[in-house]
Amino acid sequence: MENQHRKIDGYRELSQDEIDAMNRIKAKAAEVGELLDAVRDTPGVDQRALAIAKTDLQTGFMWAVRAIAQPAGF
């Protein structure tokens, strides 16, 4: 459905620069996720520490996207 974000409360129109920035962040997040998946299979890696790293990085990427999107509301 085209322009479906217009039907979701709290979302706004994004400029092309904002869309491009969000896509760069998402691409980098996917790259980092692949790296962490490869590290996971390395013998001797502390899996708990890696899981924490993954969670914190996911949170950071989410906040970077949110900084651009600036959704309204809670």
C-alpha cells in the first residue's frame, strides 16, 4: 500500500535526505549484525557479552533512526 505511513498516527513525511540517511543506518546495522553473527561462531567467545553487545548496538541503531524519523507521541 502506497503512503501507508500517512494512515499511522504520529508519523510524518520524510525528505529524500532523511530517507537516504535512514537507509544508510539500516544498511550499516545489517552489516554489523552479520559481523556479530560471524563472531558468535568463533571458539571461546563469551556469548553473554556478545548478546549484550548485540542488544546495545540494536538499541543504538534504533535511536539513530528515531532521531531522523522524530515520531510524535510516546
